[in-house]
Amino acid sequence: MGIKMGKQIIISILALSIMILASGAAFAETIQLKNTTIDYTSYREVVADEAGAVYLIKIINNGLYDRGYQIIPDSQAIRSIGTYRIDPSDIVTVKSGGEQTAYFYLAVENPASSRIVIPVNIISGSEQATFELVARVTGPFLPEEQKTANPTQVFKIVLAILLIIIIILAIIFAFRKTKRKKDEEGNEEKTMLNEDMKSYY
């Protein structure tokens, strides 16, 4: 009986430990700011080498006092793929019972995997909330020679081609005009020769 009780106690301790670990892991993934609700866009598709994507982060202050929040994305994760900015600011003050929306702009400028995860921390005093923004990169990156091409260079190339075509056409017209003039002069000489021969006879 003592052995059975010992086994039951060990099993109970293991089950309790697993429950504590599981609840701890779940708690680590949840918003931990008191009296604060955070709504955010969790997923966006980002086209490589284009304007990028916008994530909305809405902070709602349910407390009795005004409160300041700082939005801190993992800059190292972003730096490896591109750039970001937060409008109107990465630091916002939300009045009691009010809300503020920050716009997180992400641009993918470097080759990246198709799925990118960016951890974001929101800090207020000694409290902190953590969540993840996910981006799926679409569209191939352009080769370097195509990246450096701009509308001005394309215009110059087209203009040069047009000038070459105009010069070639001018040479052809001039050659035809010269040939026509020579033919006309030859015809005049033949006519004059025929007239001379007729007057001789």
C-alpha cells in the first residue's frame, strides 16, 4: 500500500509540474499589461522591393490614469531583411478609457525566407507585453542591373535609339534624292542629245 501511495504521489507531482509548465508557457505568450487591451494586425503579405506592408497596433487603456507605452520591435530581426518605421511615434500616451493606434510599416529590401516572424514588445513602466508580427514575402527580387535602372536611363536609351533611326532615315532620303537628281540630269542629257541629232538630220 505504501508503494502504491508513493507512486500516486510521484504521478501527481509530475502531472502538477506539467500543468505549471504548460500554464507558464501559455502565460508567456499572452498580453501581460494590466488594464490594457492590445489589438494588432498579426499577418501581412509583403511584396519584395516594393512599398511594403502596414500593421495596425491599437492600445486601449482600461485603467483609471493616463499611461505611456513604448513599442519596441526586434530591430535585429528586421535589419536582416529591410527597414521599418512606426507612425506617429514608437512612444504613445493613452488617456484613461482612451485608445491610440500606431502604424508599423515594414519594407523587405533584402533576400528573405517566405515567412518572417518579428517579435514586438510593448513596455509600460515595469510591465511588458510581447506578441509577434508575421510577414509572408512574395515576389522575386530583381537582379542588380534591373534594380539600378531608373526611368531617366530608360528615357536616354529610347532617345538614343530614336536619334539613330532619324539619322539612318536622313541618310537614306539624301541618297535617294542624290540618285534622283543624277537620273534627272542623265535624262536631260539624253533629251538634249536626241534633239541635237534631230536638228542635224
